[in-house]
Amino acid sequence: MVLVTPEIPYNTGAIGRTCVALNLELILIKPYGFSLDEKAVRRAGTDYWKHVNLTEYDNWQSFIDARHPPRDRLYFFEEHGAQSLYAPDYHPDAYLVFGCESAGLPKTILDGMDDRVFHLPMLDTRVRSLNLANVATAVVYQAMRTKLGG
């Protein structure tokens, strides 16, 4: 799971807890809207935060330079993605990429990636967006459905 410039410590803590539960790495791309030392991060992750397999990068380019992720393993999630999160067959070594709570992913990251951008369906138009931690959890469980046995 990759969080690009997360802003809300509770979301990051909750996503970290999910990563521990599923034995996944949490990749955080700076800058953050909070300090990882904040009690809010630890509170949301409860006593699991110390078990998070955490990797940090100073910016998106440093992540790309270090990881060299193949294009077909990058899955970006935005509320206006052209495809549903149910569309792809997720690669076992997928990078599930989420943007910050207030602005989503920067256009510079999404340029040329239209076919790699997915959304979570929302059936009621009165809802403008979903909580980042909820979206990330729904996505990761969908991505892992075959690995988890169905």
C-alpha cells in the first residue's frame, strides 16, 4: 500500500493496522500533514503501529527511482477513475496507490496512466467521497481476494 502525502494521522494509523493484519508493507511518500510520532497515528494503529513494515520516501520520484515499479503493477485509486476497483486482476506484487485526503493524487503522477486509475463505486450522488482508510481497506481486500481464498 502506498500513501502519497497523507494528511490525516488517524487514516494512516488505521491503514497501518490493516497492513499488519495482512502482512503488507506500508509505503509513505512525504510530505505528511502530521508527524509519525503523533499520538493520533499510534492511537489509530493501536499497539500494532510498532509492527508496521514501514518504508518512507521523500517524494514520488525517489519512490520510482528506488523501486522501479513495472507499470502494470501500479494501481491508482481516485474517485473519478475510469474503471471500477473490480475490473483488474491484481498482480501479487501490486502497488496500491492512494493520494492525500483533500486533493487526491497529483496530476503529475497520473499523467499517462488513465488505464491504471480505478474508483470505488458510490451509488448515492449525495456522497462526494469516502474515507481514505475505508477505501484503502476495501481495495486491498479486493486485490487479495484470490490469495485469501475467495
